[in-house]
Amino acid sequence: MAELPEHLQKRAAEARAKATGVPAAAPASAAAAPAVAAGGPGRDLDAESSRYGVPKSLLERAMYARARKDGVAVPVLVGAGVASGQAPAAAPAAAAATPAASGPPPGVRTQRLLTVVKAGAIQGTTKEPADKVNVWPHLLAIEFVALLAMLAFLTLLSAFVDAPLLEFANFNEQPNPSKAPWYFLGLQELLAYFDPMVAGILIPTFGMIALAVVPYVDRNPSTRPTDRKLAITIFTVFFVGAAVLTIFGSFFRGPGFNFTFPWRDGIFFDDLLTILE
Amino acid sequence: MADGNGRTSLKEAVSGLGDHLRGSQVWTSIFRPGSPMRADGGDSPRNRAYVVMNNVLYHLHPVKVKRHGVKLSYTLCLGGLSFFLFILLTITGIFLMFYYRPTSPQAYFDIQALATDVAFGQLVRNMHRWGAHVMVLTVFLHMSRVFYHGAYKPPREFNWVVGIILLVLTLLLSFTGYLLPWDQLALWAVTVGTNMGGYAPVFGGQVSFALIGGVQITADTLLRWYTLHVLFLPFIITIFMAVHFWRVRKDGGISGPL
């Protein structure tokens, strides 16, 4: 047992005395000697526990059980103290000498059967086992087919449509219109409405930041579409908006980046032009 | 092994050679246990698991996935196709590097020579360009698919952020490649794009200067963007892809079902 400071032991003894109604006699060490004298030969459970390798609590329980069965007094304990906090180390010897027949001796907890819990797994499982299939061959076969389909599509497209190559780069002759690559044409379209700093810097920067923080802003744990109407609506507006701006910038902007109809004035979008021709 | 004559037939000799080869130390050292290429690699549940587990593939896929995950309609293979396009663009890009010099005016003539002097040069260049366009599309659509499935929710929040970084890197890779043909289309598309960088608040001038390596686009810009395109950005995107794929597995595999 760990060494407790004396003032704490004293305070504990006082509290115990107040609870049990028996006046506290003295610190544990002082009480041990008269206890032995009153109860006959004492038992040192700590020593027995270390000698036989049996937990002290079991020895203690067996001791009380034997005493109750035989109707004799519980042997007085010696040593550093008695195991559980309820067992009165400093209690007067009279308590230990009380015959067991009148009730459970001190230090013994009685238990009642409240319910029977069915035997189950030791480790609780939180989710149902999922329906799973082997990656090989089921998933790898699908991926391989998708890969081949994409390769075939690109090879065929490349066999029939050449990538555009215009005249040599000329710093003195700007083509009209000059268009960015198609994935930036949505931004170029915004340039027609906003200041370049807003359309070219602020909107794309904040757009990307807004996308990145989506998981930290959307606290809704559900993934069911019916629970996510707002999130889906916002994203769809973003998606359709980006698509409309890109298509508008690609097809409906002609010389001077002015409005045009592709079916009237032709297409001003070089990469697609080579595919259509 | 012997037929009725007591001799070994040709068929038996050939199949015996095959068995001998597949049992050899070299063969078994190449194909790890469970591989269908091995003599003991027959189809069994144990070997199906080993095909993935005993393979570098284990970095990408678990042994088993949820059944809904293999449905084509769930993922449309968009993430996998983006990765495949990256590999295809790397292969075709390395091919193009053999014939391309990032200087003016050689860059333009090298691109022209691909069509006339190099076997399959035009085909490979076409695949590189169209593949790049398709990759921008598949990456964007992959992001949309993930959003509509709510697959960015815990514990996958950070992998979504990595995905956004990958989207930006994909756009940058495509944009830096756009200048390299050094024709009118390349020059002026990049001029329009980089002019926007100059409008960045406070340090816009410096951004523009660092981006094009001068006050206006020159042959120096070509070299700079070439290095970004073939080395710097692929290096960065590969690191983020590794993290992305690793997190897909660590965060519990594919999301859903809905």
C-alpha cells in the first residue's frame, strides 16, 4: 500500500468515524497491536498473497466466507492495512470479533441479481459487415475496360483530328479575338463584366478557397440527397454557372470579344474548330 | 510423359517446357504467390486476395471493395480515368520531349517536324493535346461526382482539399503546356491568361514578372514554362496524387452507398 501522508490518514480516519458512528481511535499503525491481542492469531494477507501468488482480494473473500460458514470470528488482519476502503483498518477489534451470523461482516459486499445479459462478442461492433467483392477480378476488370475505352477514344480522335498549329508566334500581330484556353474562358467572360482584379484574381481565388473549405462549412452529416437540398442547389448553381460562362466565352464571343452567334459568324475557338472542320 | 511409343510427343515437350519455366526460380521471383502467371496461381478466394495483396497494386486498392463501389454508375471511373490520363500524358509527353527544344524559333519548327519527320509524331502530339483537354474535364467531373455523393464529409474532408489542389495543378499543367507550340494561338492565349495575373492586388507586377520571366512573354518565358510543365508541376502533382490515393484507402475506401 502506498504511503499516505499522516494528515491525510488522520482526516480519513475522522471521516470514517463520522460515517460509521464509531469514534476514531488512533492511526492505523497504533490500532494494529490491540487488534491482534483481541482476536487471537492474526493473518497477514499481503504476505500470503505474495507467497501463494493469489490476489489479496480473493484471499480476503475466502477468509470471510470460511468464517461465516464455520460461525467463527474473522481473524484479525495484521500488516499495512486491509484491502478495500470500507474495511476499517482503525476500527476497534469489537467489529471484527462480531459473529458473522447476524449479517455480512464488514468488508463483504452483498450482491443481488438484477438482470442477465446475454453473452455476446467481447468487442462491440459498431457497423454491420458490408457487402464486399474482390477487387481482382471484379474492379480491376472494369477499370481495365474503362482504360481501354479511353485509350481507344483518344487514339481515334487523334488519328482523325490534328491538334491546331497556327502561324509562328508574332508579337506584333494580335489575333482578333484573342482567347485563353477554354477552361479559362469562363473567367475571360467575367472580364467583360467586372474589373480585371475582380474577374481575374478575386473571383477565381475566392472560388477555389470556397471549394476547399466546403467540408468544414457543410456540417450536415447526411449524404442522402434529400437531406442536402441546400448544398446540392448551391453546387449546381456553381457548376451550371461555370459551364454557361465557359460556353458563352467559347462560342458567343467573336472579334473584339463582342457578342456573336456561332451559327451566324462562325466559331472563334481554335481547338474545337479543328475538330469540327 | 510418354505416349504409346515410349517417346515424348512435341506437345508434351512444349507443355513440359512451360511447366519448367513457370516453376523456375526466375519466374517465381518475378510473380509473387497468388499471381495467375504462376503454376500455383489457380482461381481461388485465397489467390484472388493475393493478386492484390502481393502486388504493388495494394497501394491503390484494398483486397475487397463495397459492392456498390464497382458499379460503373457510382463513380463513372472518373478518378481512375484522370489518373490514367496523367500516365498517358506522361508517356506521350516524354516522347515529345525527344523532339522538342524550348527555344525560339526552334520550338515551332520542332512541332512542325513532328508532323513530317517523326514516325507517329503527329499522332502522339494529338493524343497529348486532346488527352490534356479530356483530363481537365474528367478531374472537374470527378470533383462534381464527389460533391453530389457527399463524399467529402468526415473523415474525408482533407482529401477533398487535396483534390482541389490537384484540380488547380491540373489546370496549371495544361496552361503551361499551352505555350509550348510557340504559335499565334499559344502566344496570345497565354498573353490573355497571364495579363490577369498582373492585376493581383499589391504585388501584381511581381507575380506577372515571376510568371513570365520578364515584363513580356519572350523565349525566356518558353524555357520557364517548359521547365514548369515537364518537371516542376509533374513532381508536385505526383506527391499530391500519392497523398490523395493513400487517403482514399485510409479514410475507409470508397464512400457511400447513398
